[in-house]
Amino acid sequence: MSLKDYKLKQKNSRIEREKSLENEIEEMRKACTLEKYMSQVPEFISGTRKPLPSWKRSMLAQKIANEDMRRQEENLRVKNLQFVTVIPLQRKYEEKFHEWKSQRYPIRHKSKS
């Protein structure tokens, strides 16, 4: 496999991961409906028997829904980033290993520069 093929394969896999991430986010947004969060908003004003107006309940439910969507989207993006950052960390440790090896065995080791 040539370097060009490898880079093309990496680029295609990155594009596929980004598309799948966007699809997951879109599905998550469709699943987060206002009715799902209306049950989390109280019907009465706290400490009284006075009912909370329906427009205010829907606004509070919308606020909860937006916050939940933001958290879920952030979690999905963090999971995607963790998958992507594994390879650069491996390179970092390989460089440290070669550095250590050159100090330990200076005659036999040729530096990778």
C-alpha cells in the first residue's frame, strides 16, 4: 500500500466517521421532543396550588430539552474525538521510545530523523 493510498483511506474513514456522527446527532435531535420533557416540568408553582401557565411550562420544557440535546451532542463529539486521538498519542510514545533507546544504546541505535 502506497502512502497516497493510505492517506486516501484515512481521509475516507474520517469523512465516514463525521457523516455517521452527524447522523447520530440528527437522530438524537429527532428523539428529543418537547412532549418528552413536559413531564419533567411541574404543573404547579412550587409551594402553592396555583397552576403554572401552559406557555411557561412549554418554555421550561424547551429549555430542558435544549440543555439535554447540548449535553448529548457534546458526549457524542467527545467519543468521536477519543477515537481520532489514539494514533497521534501512539506516535508520541514511539518518539519517546526511540529517544530512550538512543540514550541506552548509543552505538547500535540510529536516530529516526
